[in-house]
Amino acid sequence: MSRSNEAFWWSLFAAGGVLGALFIPVLVLLTGFWLPTADPVEAAEHYTHLVELLGRWPVKILLIAVIGLSCFMCAHRIRHTLMDLGLRGHARAISLACYGAAILGALASVLLVARI
Amino acid sequence: MAGEKRITLEIFRYNPEDGGEPFFQSYEVEYLNHWVVLDAINWIKDEIDGTIAHRWTCRMGVCGSCGMMVNGEPKLSCHSLLRDYAPGPVRVEPLQHFPVEKDLMIDKSGFMERLAEVKPYIIRDDVNDTGNGEYLQTPAQIAAYHEHSMCINCMLCYAGCPVMSLEPAFLGPAALALGQRYNLDSRDKGQAERVDAMSGDEGLWGCTFVGECSVVCPKHVDPAGAIQKGKIAAAKQWYANFIKPKGAKK
Ligand code: FES
């Protein structure tokens, strides 16, 4: 039906947007504020607990999805912003750079999270 | 005229036939509390300067013909109270993103062609003759498309949409919302006929979800919402097509 591959990239963008809106504020609060400001002994406990949690595959998959799809969300938004800023003549190069970076980011998230 | 207060209107003037450049002409108007921008323009045209060209019909936000840029924003001039712009001046221009025919009148033909492209009518093979009764719908089936069906074709959304200025071939908010309105109608079977026009790069995917169309829409049609629904449907279809065996693809 759809004649444009934009549908595919948009669906990754949309999925990344939804997951990002749900999970990223929580993750930022947890790892950016709550853990660093907690009592060191307690924080160490929480940290061990978090690492344990990340050892489970369902959690790993969720984290990979959040990070990977967020990469695609950013790539799609940046691509459209660059085009809107007047770089339509370089559409191909911009797509390659943006989505290429997102694919690398997603792969990196798989490798890094899988090793935890 | 029993005016109460005074305000200045700066009206965009342009006549391609006399070869002149566009300019702004100021008119001072005494206005009554209930006057809208359109009342002032009509008064100027009747009493001061009969050469101004502008469109209007119903004066009640129904016909959609009086859209103009009022102080830089797309507005129905019959729905814009002058007193809200006091002490003025009020700058009145033709809707942006359209070619100007004369003064405040824009050329609508591009918009009309876009409307036709999305086939904004119910399409199905088995046309009922009236003797067989109506096509019934549940309240939920009506609710699925109702808000998107309130469009009066005023084109304010085209003037509001920044994509229109960057991508002049973009199908635009009203046409996409109208196409989606019929796609969402349970009586309609014409999705496949609309898909070429709607799902291309100049259709749904041209939209970057700025959302200004829904902000300026005087009828709460929510074209931005309609377009996002269209994107979800098109994305589902893309995946369905992708997993279909090669031979079954259209
Ligand atoms: S004159 Fe009809 S909508 Fe304004």
C-alpha cells in the first residue's frame, strides 16, 4: 500500500518517541539524580540490585529497545530538521548519516547491554 | 456611522494587472463594539475605497471564504473581533503560502486540485439505491471520523503550516484530513484508491507534526491528529506488505 519507505523510519521514530517518553524520565531520575545523591552505602546496595535486574533478559531487551529506538527517534527528527533548515539538496547524504548513526547506536546498545 | 472607537487597518494591496508592486494602504475606521475585521473591510469598501478585493459570504464562520492573515495569523476575518486588536493598527494580508489574485484574494485552484486528489467522497462498488434504505452507522462509527468532517475549506491550515512554504507540492493539512475522514468512515471502501495520493512523500510523510494546522483551525477539525492517524495506518500497511510473500504484493 504505502509507496514510501518513510513509513518504516517513521514507525521506528514513533516507537522510540513513545518508549522514550515513558522510560527516559524515570531512567534519568534513577541514574542521574537518585543514585548519585543517595547515601553511599545504600547506593551501593541499589547499584548491586540494578545490575542484578539488568542480568535478566526481559529487562535487557526492554533497555535495548529504549536506547535503540531512541536513537532512531533522534535520527529521524534531526534528519527532518536539517531538511527544514534548507538542506533538501543533500537529502540522501543526510538520511545515510542520520539513520547510519542510529543503526550504529542501536548495535552499540545491543553489545553493551548484552555484556552486563 | 455611529462608531464608538477608532482603529487603523493596514490593508495589503496588490493588482497584478496594473503591474505595480504590492503595498500596504492604511484606512481609519470608527467601529462598534461587535464589529469584526470583515465588517471594517466591508465598510471601507462601501464608504472609502471600492477598489479593495476580498472574499466573504456568510459572515458566520460557515462558508470558509473570508480567511486572511490578521496581524500575521491566519484567521477567519468574520470571526476576529476588532476590539481584540485595539488600539491597532491591524495588518490585514491575504493568506500566506498562496498566490495572490488581487489584494486579499488568493488563488484557490491549487487547493481545489489537492482536494480532488484525495477523492473526498464515499467510494464503494455496491451503490445502494435509496429504495434499499440508508447505510447505518453506530455512534462509535460516526465518532471515528466526525471531528475531521467539520472542515469548511477555509485554508487557514495551509497558511499556518510551515511545511507548505518549504515544500510547495505538499498535499497539505485539509486535503489529508479530508482523505483520512473518508478512510475512517465505515461506509467507505476507497482507501486503496486514495493511497497513492496520500501515502507518498508529498502526502502524509511530508508532515513533520508541527501541529500549527490544528491550532489555527476555526472548526477544531484537528488535521494534525488526522494525519498522525493516517501515518499509523500507512505504517501498519507497510509492515503488512513487507511480510507478504512477493507474489501477493500489489
Ligand atoms: S464569511 Fe463565511 S466564514 Fe467568514
